Amino acid sequence: MSKFQPVAFYSKQPESASAQYQLLPFRFTQLDGSRYVATNIAGEYTILDHPTLQAFVDHKLPATDPAYVTLRARHFLSDIHSQMGPDFLAIKVRTRHERLAQWTGLHIFVLTLRCEHSCPYCQVSRQSEDKGAFDMSQRHAERGITLALSSPNPNIKIEFQGGESFLNFDMMKFIVETAIAWNAKLPQPKNLSFVAATNLAIITEEMLEFCSAYGMDISTSLDGPKDLHNKNRPRPGKDSYERTIAGIDLVRKRLGRDKVNALMTTTLASLPQVTDIVDEYLAQGFKGIFLRPLSPYGFAIKTKFFRAYNAEQWLKFYDDGLDYIIELNRRGVDFREHYASTILTKMLTSQDPGYVDLMSPAGIGLGAVIYNYDGTVYASDEARMLAEMGDTTFKLGTVEDSFETLFTNDTFLTALEDSFAYSSPQCNDCAFEPWCGADPVFHWGQQQDFAGRKWESEFCHRNMHIFRGLVSRMENDPFVKNLFAQWANRC
Amino acid sequence: MAQFTLEFDAKSYSLLAIQKACHRHSGQASFEITQITELSSIQVIVSPRTASNKETLVQNLRTEALDQQMREVVRAETAGVRNLILAHAFSRTGLIQQDGQPPKKSV
């Protein structure tokens, strides 16, 4: 018997065969007044008008309709020509969730709360430079390393944060060298990597030499042009910008061009300056920017910075910035917006970039875990920020606890379960759910509810707006569609 | 805006679809939903939270109810294959444990 189908099998279905298809799981959400975004269980999407959507669900879509071919190709239906659809979908779903089986890969050590900057939007309470009481001890560091190396994940990234992480440089050196030594003794050593979050203001040759020796990455803060940056990030000498730029230059010379990344935070003063901010990143040789709103934690709340602008104002800032970046690319400048790139990777590929805020089950604990300077362990960076405000809901335990005890913490598991978007009210109907995430820390902080009431959730409002904006831009402009495909596949 | 009542035909809409449509608009109004079996209808008393446009709210609710009903159809029709896909996707990953079994030990 031949393994091949007869020729007739490959001919087009006659119109009369229009109802001979099976629906595969999908969700739909209005894109605008006339169109819907439909996503399948693996997050692939298509755009349908309402009559086509209704005909499709009613099994009345003719096989000759152009939408039919797309729906079949993207596994929204299976028919005689595409009976492998469910198998392909299963492989894509498995690929998208492969991180879950690996468990926590990012382990953040808060080396100190001390910082010589006094940024009013800072998300952790900073202390003065001379308070040794806010530094991580060797005992806590050793226990943190043991826990990090206990994760089943074969790729462990250790990130140093503060305060200013280099104010406790001795402990940074100890952790790097100890982690490498202990890792080498494991039956199956892990791939270890290191990154230091720093404002670069106090970086020295000795520090750079150490970072170079261990291939460390540097993550710094650059809020925009000199005036804006120095206004946002005050320090003695009022020279934060100058020090940051000099530091970026030094890091590139000593560690390599791609070893330094920068993050910006949007303040009220940033809102009218998005093109200047993007231009500053271009001038400093960066290939992209992450346009970030203020997070509702720490000093941002105490100093009322968080409520200084509303969601609509930030979204206009984001849209203006994204459109400007698209125009730069149209003129031949290779530059991208990192948040859009992260989402586009989820939209247009089967990969999940593992961005903690856009993971479901939530990225807390699963995507990252925090070993605080005092030995407490938190489920995310935002969780320790919340704790600095007096709410320790997301404290997993202390570094003295076992790995199993920390990750079977009742509150942690309840938060994961309650916020799981696949089964969360409204999210479970939303076409954008495969691209979105659960953020129980944000929603707990804002609403005292792990899942969050979506109709009043700024997280939901902001992301829905961005998802719709990305889809609309792609649908309306072939150049953007091509550009976004490149961004999605470079993440 | 004053309280008003909407009625949906229970032969065309499930109670769940109406509940979900109302839930999605909880920011604009509160709702009291009653199923009247003898009239085969679902009655929704709408108490708007703000002085927004009544016509727009009614239109949005009816559109959302239709969408939710269509979602019910898709969900019911694809339940079997959805479970099959998820079971297949997560087989051999160690993520599915028999009830009552402890999680896998770490290294």
C-alpha cells in the first residue's frame, strides 16, 4: 500500500464541503469596532471580521474563503488536509512552557541597601552610605549560593542588586568565586552567569578587572538626556549623568561593547521628552530601549511619584516612543523597543522570553527569586519592594530554609494558583492571554487580590492597549509587520 | 444614570454567558442577575456607577453577551481536543504528578 495520498486528496475542497472541519481551541477579543483578534492555544493569531468569525464558529465558512486557509495554517481548525493540527499545537504549547519544567533560573542577591544616589522614585528604601548594617553577610551569601545551586535549572544567572551593588564589592567577589567553586563540585555543574545592576557612579578599575575576569554583564540606569537624568537621579555632586556615561564607556572598553545594558524609568518630567530619551540611547550607542512606567512600590509611592501621571499619559508616552522608533527604522536606523520585542516574541514565535511580568503561571519564584541583604527570601524583586513598605506577603522564608520548604510556601503556591491567567476570570476568555502574564505582586499591592479585578487593573489596561497597538500597527503597515517579525526573532 | 432592566432570551443565551458579560462591565455598573425559568428569560437589573451613556452601555452589554455565547460554543466544542493537546504538551515534562505525590526532589 502506498504511503502517499492520492492526487485527489490535494485538490481544493469543494464549497459544499465547507462544514467539514473541526474547531480547535481558540479565543477572540475585539481589536476595534469591526475586527477581532483570535488566538489559538499556542498564541498564534489572526484577524477576523465579525461575519467571518460567526461563520467560522457556525461551521459555515467556505473552504474557498481566504480566511479559511489562514485558520487552517495557524491551527484554528483541522480538516481532512490538516489532521496533524492538534499534534503541532501540543508541540508549540510544550515549547512555550518549557521553562516551567526547568524551575528558577534567575537568582538575585541584594548585596546592600546602601546607595549614594537619592532618587525620589527609588523602589527600595535606601540608606546612607555608611550603614554596614544593611549589607549582606557571608553566612547569608553562602546559604543563598547553596539555594541557587539547588535549582533544577541547568542555567543559573546570579544578579547583584542594591542599593548600589558595588558598595559591597567584597561580597560580590566572594559570591562569584564561591559559586564557581561550589558549582564545579556538583555532579552536573550548571551554566553559571553573572550580572551586576549598578549606577556606575563608583565603578573602579579593580571592579572592572574583576567583572572582565568573570565575564560579568552590567545593567545600569539611564533615564535620558543630561538634564532629565540628573533631575531624576540626584547624588552628591549632581553628576549622575556624567558618571553613568563615563562608566558605560569604561565598561565597553574593558568588558566589550555588548556587556552593558541600560534601563530607564519614566517620571512626570520624562513624558514630553520621549524622542529626546530615545535619541540619548542612540547617541550612547545602544541598540534599543525599554520604555518602562514607574512601579508602584517604595519611594515612588511615598513621594507620590507613582501617581504623578496616569496610565493614559504613560500609554501616550509609550505610543509616541514606539512610533518614533518605527520611523527611525524606516530611515534605516536599527533600533528597537525591548518591551514590544518581548511581547512580539510571544506573539510571533513559540518561544517565551521568560520576562517575569509576562509569565503565567506568574514569574514570581518560578522566574526569579530574591535573597535579600538580611537573609530573607522573596518571590520577586517587586515582592521585596513591597516588603520594604511593610507588606511581607510574598516572603518565601529565609536563606536558612531548604529549597523545598521555600518553594512549597503556602502563600506562594496560593498566589500562583489564584493568579493563573488561564483560569482567571476575564483572562480565560481573553485572546491576549497567551501573550500576557499574571502579576500577583502588583495586584496584591494595588487591590489586595492575587488575581486582580481586571476592569480596574492598570496592568491589564496597559497591556491590552499595547497588545492592540502592536497588532494594529502590523495589520496596517507591511513595513511594521516585517520589522516586528525581526524584533520577535532576535529576542 | 438611573437603574434599568435588561432581558435576555434564555433559549439563546446561557446564564454563564450573561454573567460573564456583566462581569466584564463591572467597572461601569453593578448587576443583579435573575433567571426566570417560567418565562425562559434572564433578567439583569443594571445599576450604573457613573452617569455614562445608557445606550452605549446597553449596546456594549448585548455585544458582549453575544461574544460570550459564542465563546461558550467554542469552549464546549473544543473541550476534548484542548485537554488532549494540554495532556500531550505536558507529558514527560515532570510537571504532571499523580495526586498526593510529592514534587520531584532537586539535585
